Amino acid sequence: MSLLIFSGIVVGLPRAIYDLWGKIETSAWGGFTPFAIILMLAVMLFVVAFVVFVERSERRIPVQYAKRVVGRRMMGGQQTYMPLRVNSGGVMPVIFASSILSFPAMIAQVEWIKNSKTVSDMFKAIGYGEPLYTLVYALGIIFFAYFYVSIVFNPGDVSDNMRKYGGFIPGIRPGRAPRTTSTTCSPASPSPARCT
């Protein structure tokens, strides 16, 4: 699905470049045109850099593994990190939100909805590009980011696996506490300050 989104962006890129070149040649914004082009390119680079930074960033929770004897060999005793991605959902929240918002546009094509002024106006208010559409889209992305991570990330399994291999989080008592810590430090937790 990410490839489909990417290809949709790439397909629209030549037209966007052509339109931008037309604005430069005709000085569409008057004397402000060179400054506007430079500002637009800087904002585009900043957005791309910020998206890459958030996509690649992770929270590292220190995990210490106890030493244990297996046969005649001493195993473990190392400190590693449990990497939790900040954006664990990736593009899935965007896909979910856009899929749900495409449903009203599909329903609006039904004949009796087109003929009803009240119902037709309601569907136009949530059409692509409208303020209500943008608001619902942003809220949908936020909701599905938390929803998707709460389904994919299971702190109980993480805690059980750590305990099975003799791992513990320094400063946290073994037992039920690591499960609580991995819940509060999960990628879906809103406050990174609670995660140490």
C-alpha cells in the first residue's frame, strides 16, 4: 500500500513541477516570486527531513541480562537496549484514515443522495479539500496511530520474553512492574518523559 501512495505522489510530480515553472516564468506572485520559490523549496526539504527523522527515531529502554551457567559456559551478563520505534504504525494510520474518508465520497454518488439537497450538502461538507475533511483526516490519523500500535505492540509478550531469558530493566523490580513499564514506554504512550 505504501508503494501505491508513493506512485500516486510520483505521478503528480511532473505536473506540479510544470505548474511551478509556469509561475516562475510568468512571475505569478510579482516581486515575491523568487522568495516564495526559495521558501517553498526550503519548507519541502524541512518536511522531508522531519519525516525521515521521525520515521527512523526510536526510544531505547536499557535491558540488563543476568549471568547464567549453561553446561560449562557462562552466558549473558550483557546490557542491551529494547528499541521501541516512535512511529510504529508507519503509514498504516494514514491508509486507514484515507480509506474511511473515501467511503462518504463513494456513497455520495448514489442517485437519491444526489437528489436530496440536505444529505448532498452534508456529504459535500466532508468532501476532499474541505476544512471538515482535513480535520477528520488529521484526527483519524492520530486515532489510528494509537489504535494500530495498541493492537500490534503487546507489552505482556515483551515482559514474558524478557523474563524467560533472564532480562530485566535496571531500577525496575522484576514481576508485574516490567509489564507496566513497557506499557508506559510503549510507542503509543503520549509522554516520553515517563519512559526512562
